[in-house]
Amino acid sequence: MRLLLSLLLLSSYYKRLSFYNSKLILQATYINRLLLKENIKMKKNYFSELEKLLDNSSAPYSGFSVASIVVCKDGREFKGVNVESAAYPTTICAERNAIFTAVAEGIAKGDIESVHIAARNAEGLLVTAHPCGSCRQVIAEQSMNDCVVYSYQSAQDYTENAIATLLPFAFLGEEL
Ligand code: THU
């Protein structure tokens, strides 16, 4: 009897949880559409360039290759790949590598229009990869919380997200 009761409670809890989750997903999708202003059109598809760039990734420890291209409002493009280190935490992600190069080349905060990402796993399969938390922080700061992130699995199959969707309530440093 007790077991039955706990099972009932558990299932209603999970139902509520999944309802809650789908509501959250719906809200996030809605906010993303608003942030993307519904009608944003990808100016150029970077998949084939990213696929080539993946070969430059240095990922001997995870076998997970990532390539990223940062595109500025004036058309400038900057490339990055993940570079792993034997001292594991020293590894740097593709997205931050691309952004740090862009900064070194003289871009200003707010110049970034979009960030394009492709990844290949240890089995050699192309997989959709969204930026890690640290990269989201750097993308948000350098774009002044206003750019679009494209994660590709193929030229046709990609996700399109506003950075403000990927990192809500971003800490942009105004409080410092
Ligand atoms: N990685 C990236 O380059 N970008 C991401 O957004 C996620 C993770 C890299 C870091 C590491 O070399 C490998 O992927 C596995 O975590």
C-alpha cells in the first residue's frame, strides 16, 4: 500500500515536473524568437569552412574537435579551434580562441554579429555543440549581449540562438 502511494506521488510529481519543463522550454523558445526579432536571416552558411577548420583542432586528450568562426557586423571574420593541454584545465575552447584573436586584432565590444560552431566527436561524427558556460560569458561580454550563436551539425541542420537566451541574466560587468 505504501509502495503504491509512493509510486502515485512520484508519477504525479514527474508529470508536474515535465509539464513545468515544457512550459519553460516554450517560454525560452518564445523569448529566443523575440530576441532574434523573428525575421533574422543567416547571412552566410559557415558549415563547409567550419568542417575544414575542424582539422586544425588539437584535441589529443578528448578526441572532441571544435571549430568556431566569429563574424563582425562589418564582415570581418576570426577563426578559432580548441587547443587541449596535457595539463587539462589549460585547454582553451574554440569559441574563446576565436574571440580572443578578434580582440587581439582590434575589434571593439559590440562588433560581433554572430558566432558559428561545429564539432566532431571522438568517433569522427559531426555533432551539434553549444558553447560551454565560460564561452557564453565571453560571447555575452564581447557582443554586449547581442549576437546570434549558430551550432551546426550539417549545412542544413543547425540551431540559431540569441546569446541572451543561452545566458540569461548575464553578468556584464556594469556592477564592477
Ligand atoms: N570545447 C570547445 O572547444 N567548445 C565548447 O563550447 C565545448 C567544449 C572543447 C574543450 C575540449 O577541448 C573539448 O571540447 C572537450 O570538452
